[in-house]
Amino acid sequence: MAGTLFFNLVGKDAATEARAGVLTTSHGDIPTPIFMPVGTVGSVKAVHQHELAQDVEARIILGNTYHLYLRPGIETLQVAGGLHKFNAWNRPILTDSGGFQVFSLASNRRITEEGCVFRSHIDGSRHVFTPERVMDIERAIGADIMMAFDECPDGNSDYSYAKKSMELTHRWLDRCVKRFHETDPLYGYEQCLFPIVQGCRFADLRRQSAEYIAQRTEVGCAIGGLAVGEPTEVMYEMIEVVNAVLPQDKPRYLMGVGTPANILEAISRGVDMFDCVMPTRNGRNGMLFTWEGTINIKNKKWERSFESIPGGLYTDGEYTLAYLHHLIKADEILGLQIASLHNLGFYLSLVGTARQHILDGDFDAWKTRVLPRLMVRL
């Protein structure tokens, strides 16, 4: 099959490691830096696909292998023709390997060299994930970008466990790569595989893992196992260590991160791709992200604030802070939709604006100006 997945760098900030690029896939081009809304079970919570595409202008969404495997099930997705057809999303999709979800089931799973035996959080049924099985599942889901099966240790794991876990992840990666390259896509378009760097909070392990991943010929790279309990400054340090090793000509995906400030700091350290449940999860709980800081819309101070919701999709007065306060306090579903869309719109605007400043050559100065405001609680 002709290659249709590749990455082009189109700009770099002179004062930082920030980059702008384009990741080309069979379902469209992805400008980077990019944020990927999380659609765990094939749906971004409280948001229609046409809103994602037209209002938020999402270029790629994320699905979860573990959850999709359990429900609706791989057989259903295959009969449907893959996740793109099943959920009516014709832009790129990335699937994580399910590793984080499996390993978070601490009392319901057992790790071996072969893989992981776990019990479903839905009905307690027994299942086995191996690197080969996960590759087959992700082929069946049909994501444009597939993640390798890895173990994600706790951020506070000791050195001995972190090293053993990283080495297991590397052995599993070898098996993932083999399986990926001995199988074909199922739906007539190319898929690609991203290896994942592990190593917890230890710089020498992170460097070793990045070197192992850098030897691969795959299209991109991912950085896993961060934002899982370690201090923020340690996360930034590990990003710097890893990105000093990973190839310059491949996109770098920081998994599961994070706040607006986290994202800008990671962009400045050379990260290209992000996902996080924070925009939608926090939105459903009444937190709005804006260019002037975060708003807890549940607070009484917003009860009679009849100005537009700032810095998002609704600055034309369609919805006011007071109205959203009322909806959230009244547990109205529309409130969850508005808050989720606002936050996703803000996150996409954040990375899009960062990209433009990288191309304009003033990213570092812009970041320095905007970062303190983003961290304010209004």
C-alpha cells in the first residue's frame, strides 16, 4: 500500500524548542501543535460530531482500545467498517493501546511477560491483552494512528520497578512492531504505529527508552507515563530529556496532558500532539478555561453576570455566564454541552494560536505574556 502518513516540519521558534508541522493521514492533514479531544468510547462526551468538526474545528479525535474492545466490541466495529464509519467521523482518529486503563485496574489484573490478564469493569468477565492482540484490535478499530501496548507505572514508582517496567514495555514494543508489519489494514487506508517512551521520573531511564524508540522506523513517537502523580517540574524535565533524543523529523505525542499551562510549556519543549479529558470533564463540573484564567461557573458571583462567555465559541452573546451558571446549577444537559464545547474550542484555539506565533517567530515572547493569565482563578 502506498505510504500516506508522513510529517513535515514547517516552522520552529528560535528561542525555544517549539515546532509547527503538518501530519498527513488518509483522513486529512493535522496541523501541529494539535490538541485531540478524547472520545473514549467513540464519542466525545456531550458533543456531537458535527459540532467537533464545524464549531470546535477538531482535526483529530482519540478513541480508547480497552473501552471499545469491551463495548461495542471488535466484531461490531468490523461489521460497521471500522470506527470512522461507526461513529460518522471522517477525520483522523488515534487509538491509545488500552494499557493505561488495564493497568489502572490494579486489583483486577495480572501482568506477565506474555501480556496482561484483566477483568472487565463492566461485568467482571476475564480478558487477555497481549501486544499481538492489541495490534489486531487496533487494526479492527481502524484508527489512523495506533499506539503500542505498554505498561504505564505509577509516577512515584521506585527505580527498580520503573526499570523493569520500561524493559517490559520495550520487549512488548518489539512484538507490537512485528505484528503491525506482518498484518494489513482492514479498510483500505494506511495506519501507523507510535512507540511509547516510558521510564517514570528517572532521567537515565527516560533517555534509554527514548534511544530505544528512536531506532524505530515508525512515523511518530509518544511520551507516556507522565502526569500520573509526579510533580509538574519533573514532568517538564522528563520531556526535555526525551525530546533531546527523539528524532526531529517525527511528531511527538505527550499522552494525557494537560492544563493550558502544561500544554504551552510542553510545546516550548518540542511536543507536537496532546490529548486530555480535562476540557470536557472539567467543563461538565463547571470549570471554564479562558484567556484570562479559569472560571468556576457554579460560584454565585456569576449568577447575574450577563456578559458573554469569554474567550471561546460564544463571545457573540449567544449564551451568557449567568445563563450557563443557571444551567449547571439546575443540572441541565445543555449546560454540560455548552461548557464542554467552550473548553474544547478554547483548547483548539490555544494550540492554533501557539502554532501561528511559532510561524511568526515570536512564540516565546507570546507565551511569556499569556502564561500568567492562564493560571489565574477568576
